[in-house]
Amino acid sequence: MQLFNEVNSREMEKEDVLDGIWKNKVFVSVIAATAVFQVIIIECLGTFANTSPLTANQWFFSVFTGFLSMPIAKYLKRVPV
């Protein structure tokens, strides 16, 4: 969910938060590094981070649940303030 929150927070006023995302190399680097480190922490640092590896279904569910924040955020940005 952290990755999708970072993307949603990129443009607070715009509905299309993915517009021009590849032009900002620093942002893409931070997103990529965050994703890589999250996988490493979950899959490799079990004892140190007190985590256990996820199955493919659990990874899918986690990513899908995080992705749901994208359409929810788009809907909420349409609500007039």
C-alpha cells in the first residue's frame, strides 16, 4: 500500500496521477527502491524483521489491495471541497 500511496500523493489536485510519471527520474527511482527493499525485507530478512515469506497468492492479494487505493483516490479527488 505504501507504493500506491506514494503515487497517489504525487499530484494532490490532479486525478491522473500517472501523467508524466516517467519524466521524474528521482520519483521513479524512489518507487523502485521502495518496492525492491519491501520484497527483500519480507522474503529475506525474516528473523531480523520478524516477517515470514509470502506465497504468490498473498503477494497478489497485497498488491491488489494496495492498487484499490488508486480508484478510491481518483473518486475522492472528484468530491468538491
